[in-house]
Amino acid sequence: MAANVRKAVFPVGGLGTRFLPATKAIPKEMLPVVDKPLIQYAVEEAAAAGIEEFIFVTSRGKTAIEDHFDHSHLLTTSLEASGRQDLVALIEDWLPGPGQVAYVRQMSPLGLGHAVWCARHLVGDEPFAVILPDDLVQAETPVMAQMVAAHAEMGGNLVAVMDVPREETRRYGILDVAHDDGRLAEVSGLVEKPDPADAPSTLSIIGRYILSADVFAELDAMEPGAGGEIQLTDAMARLIGRMPFHGLRYEGRRFDCGDKLGYLEATVAFALARDDLGPGLASYLSSTVRATGEES
Ligand code: G1P
């Protein structure tokens, strides 16, 4: 059985230019889907999978994330004084404890592989998870928990995958597949953001990984790949053949919250799933869609 996955790395150094001006003064990871920041969904997903140590790879201007994962004594005291224990629970219940969260600065925006490499001393020599908060998945069993269970079976490296339309392959890391049982695909190659014509398949990586610490030695080379960036996909590709490597078709619905339309879809889907907001939003949406249909 593979070793437990105890640590997760959250690359949160990106500038968030696609959401300007909203992200001029706040990190894109603090954008809310309904009423919870993207980064909190990611951390809660990790915690639900048994992760105990949360490593953020940050950059300048990201201190709001540190404040979010800390007690706010002023807020707690004032909420307690007004008898709002329900709200205290909303800001406290999901907080990792002291010493469970660590921050390291990426210092230069050299790519996802470089961001993960910056966490190498905090991860050490054990398998670890990587979660990209932009990829938000609505699932009955949180995706990282599905991955930890599959990793306990298979060991090695594991990435969450989904099929995408061929014209979208240049947005993702794409798998070449040796064997596929419909749930787990055995990876025989990986290409970062290939042109549709060159893509070895349409099975693409979404932002969930469980990796062997051996990936750090591959990242040490600092070789730029697609887009001139140091790509995690390239370092992972060099591990193929040396240990098991699988893509897991997870159960759930993924939203690309790094994209405005994906972010809006996530907001609607997560709000519709809530008892307090779902019915009201559903009736607003259906009347709006009807009115739009009548106009056109
Ligand atoms: C990153 C990875 C890519 C992966 C994608 C998932 O790309 O490099 O392999 O498919 O995340 O969202 P990015 O979206 O950061 O350009």
C-alpha cells in the first residue's frame, strides 16, 4: 500500500490578470463562489481527504490569503458579544490549526513547475498533493478524497483527468494512454498544451495531482517548456516508466474558475445546490431565460 498523503501544495502566486480590475488589490484565489473564497474550497477539499499540512506558494500581494487562514480575534469577539455563534462557526470551524499552514514565496513567476519546486523543502521526501484552486469540482465525494483512495491502491503518480473537446487541448496537459479501464488510465506520455492536431488524446489533466517527491529532482533542471514556463507536466513526464503513473476519471463536475464563464457557471451551480438560495435562483433563472427567449 502506498504511503499516506499528508501534505498539499497550493500554487497561489498567479496575478489573476483575467479578472482585472477585481483582482487589482485582492488575490484571485479570494474571489468568492457564492460566499466562500476559491482557496477555502481547495483547503476544505484537502482536509476532507485527510491532508494535515497546507503549503501555499504565494507572491507579493497575497497577504489576504494568510489573514483568511488565521483567527480574526476582533471579529470573533464582536460576534460573540452579539450572540452570533452561528457566524463564529462560519469563520472558525474550517480553520487548520497553528503550524498546519505554511507559506513560501515563489519570488519569480516562472510557471507551475517552478511554483511546486518552491515547496520542495516543506514537502520533503514523501508523496504530496497539488491542488490548483482555479479548478473547482462539485462532487459528492470530494475529488482529492477520491484520489487519495486511488493512490492507496496504485501508488506512484496520479492526476485527475477529464475528456475535453479536441479543440481545447491547448489549454491543458494531455495524456498519452497505454491502457484505459474507463476509470484509471495508465499514462505512457504527457504533453503540455498541445495543438489539437498533435494531441495524443483528449484526456486532460485538471488541477489535482498526487506526486512522488522524485518530481523535485526533475524540476531542478529548470528547463522551460510550453509558453517558456517551467512546466510541472514536463517534470512529471520524466517519471513515466520509473513508477506507476495513472490518470483518474474522477466523479464530479469541474468548473474552470480561472475563466469568467466557468466562474459564473460555478457560482450558479453552487448556489442552485443550496437550500437557502437554490429555489430563489432557479425561479429567477427560468423567468430570465423565458423572457430572453421571448425577446429573441
Ligand atoms: C495547468 C497545467 C495543465 C493543466 C491545467 C488544469 O495549466 O499546466 O497541465 O491541464 O493547469 O487546469 P494552467 O491552467 O495553469 O495554464
